[in-house]
Amino acid sequence: MEARLLDKRREVIAEGEANANIAAKRLFSMGLSVQDIAKATSLPFEQVEALQAEQQP
């Protein structure tokens, strides 16, 4: 039973992070800075920088 709860918790965390990544990409399209996006999404600064690099052609 504990293993199922742990798996569910990991699933919820992964889903939340995926949603934060999507939100960060939208915020980049609106012209927000890396610092503002990190603050708004609670993602680590380095992760937001990596997402920014993915966004640039």
C-alpha cells in the first residue's frame, strides 16, 4: 500500500512539473524574463534557462 502511495505521489509531482514547464514556455512567449518565470512557476532558475534555450531557434 505504501508503494502505491509513493508511486501516486511521484506521478502527481511529475504532472505538476510538466504543467509548470508548459506555463514557463507560455510566459516566454509573453516576453517575461527568466527570473520572473522562475518566480512565477517555482521552477529552479537553471531549469527555466534550459527551457529558454529550447525555445530559441
